[in-house]
Amino acid sequence: MRVKSRRVTSRAHVACVVLALLLACARDGRAEVLDAVLYRIFLADGSSLVSYGEYSRVGDDIVFSLPIRADFKNPRLHLVSIPSATIDWHTTERYSESARSAHYAATQGDADFALMSSEVAYALNDVARTADPFLRLEIAMRARTTLHAWPGDHYGYRASDVQQIVGWLDEVISEIRVATGAQRFDLDFVAISSSPPPMPLLPPPSLQETIAQCARRGQADARAGRAGVAAAGHDGAAPR
């Protein structure tokens, strides 16, 4: 039993080392990130419009802020409403998930990953220091629950790294269960589901693309009897 206890302790220490190495791989020197996420509203005709920040569904329409100049640090925005029926929702929503994920990774991902890693490392240290195998098992299972839920709650950030730690932790848990004298286990470990590959993000629109988007919206608004935005796209003045 003492040999098994040392084996569990060794595996817990190895998992802590892997956590530390993964934490050291946090990226440095990121490019400057905009405060708001630039979404794309993909239309059924194959074109797209930029939404500065989140869009909203209001009745049968979608409402969003269309940038009308290419300065995204100090943008001029025009509130746009278009029918939901004109939108390619599958592509729009896939792109939105990719945009949110990329923005999270560039702004908050590493800090949240470091916090989670520290909490799990403390738990693994407790596993290594605790003599009671039943208490060890409880601590290890709590840590696994935290790890398993983390990617799904954080846009899939570093999910493959988390899966690696889960694999080490599953070995620790199996050894602890042997130490408790369990004759059989319920092997109900569920692997972390992989997210679909993200859509490639388009670069921020150039001045020419911004003007073209305003013109397209102006034409659509004119056909619908709404106030157009084409003029605003050229003079850079956004309504308040």
C-alpha cells in the first residue's frame, strides 16, 4: 500500500510539473487588440456587413452598429436595422463564435488559464500530501470536474492542454481508487469534446470596404423607404 501511495504522489507531482510547463507557454507580445469585437453579418446574397460589437435581434430584424469610417480605435457608428430573413444565420453565428473566441484568447485567456492552473496545482499538491485515500479521491475528483468544465466555459481556450492534464489526473484517480481497495470502477470519464474548427477571421475593413458597405446599406434602405447611410459613409458623420 505504501508503494501505491508513493506512486500516486509521484503522478500528482508529474501533473503539477506539466501544469507549470503549460503555464510557462503563455504567449507574450500580442498584437494590439480592439476594445470591441468586430463581427460580420453575412447576408444571403454572399456579401457581409461589419458589426462593431454585439448585434441584437429585435422582432423580425437584427440591429447592430455599422462603422462608417475605418478608424476602429475611435469609430463613428451608424445604428442599422435589417430583416433577419436576409441573413445567412449559420455562417453569421459560426463567425461570431470564432470572433468571440479570438478576442477572449487575446485579452483574458492567459490570465484565466493561469488562475485555473493555480487552483488545480494546489489541489494536486493536496493529493500528494494527504494520507487518507478516500479524501485524496475526493480532492482529485473535484479538480477533474473543474478541469473538464473549463474549456466549455472559456470558448475552448487551450482545450488540448487541459485535456493533457485531465489524462494525467485520470491516471492519478485510477491509482487512488486502487488504494481505496475498490475491486471495480465505473469508468465514466468523459473526454473533453472538441469544438469545430474556427472560421478564419477577416481583417478590419479598409476605408474602401467601409464606404462600399455604407453604400450597400444606403441602397437597401432606399428600397425599404428608410433613411440611408450612404452620405454618412462619405462625410464620416454618424447620427447620435
